[in-house]
Amino acid sequence: MRIVSIIIPAYNEEATILELLTRVNAATIEGITFEIIVVDDHSSDNTYDILQQHPEYYTTLCHHEVNQGKGAAVCTALKKATGDYILFQDADLEYDPADYSELLMPIQKLNADIVMGTRMSGAKCSRVHYFWHKVGNKFLTLFFNIINNTTFSDIYSCYFMYRRSLIDVNQLKTKGWEQQAEILTKTVKKAKCIYEVPINYYGRSYDEGKKIRWHHMIPVLWAIVRFKFLTQEKKHDRRNNPSESNS
């Protein structure tokens, strides 16, 4: 039985948080146990109150006394995680937990270390959105692939899953939009088996709450270079953890 820690940072998601958690709990998969960790980043709406009223939907609930941003919420959740794998889940319903079965297949059948969900190929349903967002994503992904000798098609998909032992949360240096680039760069360095699977995407517009802007690309590009070439991490030797190789 594998345990997957699902990390859900939430900020002002009162309209979607219960529906999202309902879908997460409905995504039961044989051989997998979910550890659901929700972090409310000091929402100014009723998100935290709703979560407190429904403890049956999650394993762990954390609350920030001041708003610190998504990256800080992710770090808080990662420090609580005990699962074999980490899976990120946004609370805004852009990504549907119905895709968990696809994401987990390489874990269950191929012993993958990393699985990335891609919105760029093979999706059954993907909302048409901003042209320049797609151009920016493709540029970041190409840059990452050149630097890391990989063939990802979508490095900034929310659905990114990795073996928890690949990275120590206490070694994370970033808490902004570049945090995913840091985590992916560091885990790719140590992973032996990486897969990508198609996922569906129901993206929001700016009017609906989308927050990403073009200037977020700059720290992402720097993070890819910084954590590939300029930061030394402890080597991950799977021989020191024989149980992991057999999980």
C-alpha cells in the first residue's frame, strides 16, 4: 500500500474548496491511501471557517496567521507530509482529481520517481485560453529541457508528483512562483524514472481569479539555472534505503 500526500494550498477559495475536497475523496484508487493536507494561507473570506466545519474531508489542516503566499503554504504542508509520494493540488478546480488514476499509473506499474501531468498533449478536455500564456509555458519548458536534458512538455502543470525522499523540504530556498522550478530541478537531478501523462485542464480567466503574469517568468528562469548549477544538494543514494527500491 502506497501513501500519497496531497498538498492543497488555499487562499480565498470559499466557492470551490468543498467541491474540490469532495472530488479528491471520491478519487479512490486500489493500492493507494491519500493523506490530504490543506493549508489555509490566512484567507480573507470564509475558506478557513468552511474547512474547520468539515474535518471529514482532510487528514491535516494548517492555518497561517498572516498571508505568506502559495510557496510558504506548500512548505508548511510538506513539513506535515508522511507519504511515499507528494502530489500538488490547487483548490480552484482548474485541475480535476478524476485524473489521479492516470497520474498514479506510472507509480503503481512502473515504479516512477516523478510523474508530471501535461496539459499540452492528449487531454480529453482543455479550456482554450491565453495565447501568450502558452508561448511562455513552452519557452520555460524548452529552457528547462535544454538545461536538464529532459523532454517534458509542460513543466508548470499543477499536477506534479514525486517520491518524497528525493528532496528535503528544509532545503527549499524559494517561496514564490519559482518554487516549482526549484523542486522539479532538484528532483530531476536524483530521479531514475520519470513519466509524463495527459491531464484535463479547466483554466480560469483573470476575471475568475487567475494570478500568473509574464514577470513571473524571470525568477523561474533564474531558479532553473541556480538549482541546476549553483546549488549543491546532498546526494540521494537509494542503496541507503532498500525499502524504497521495493515500494
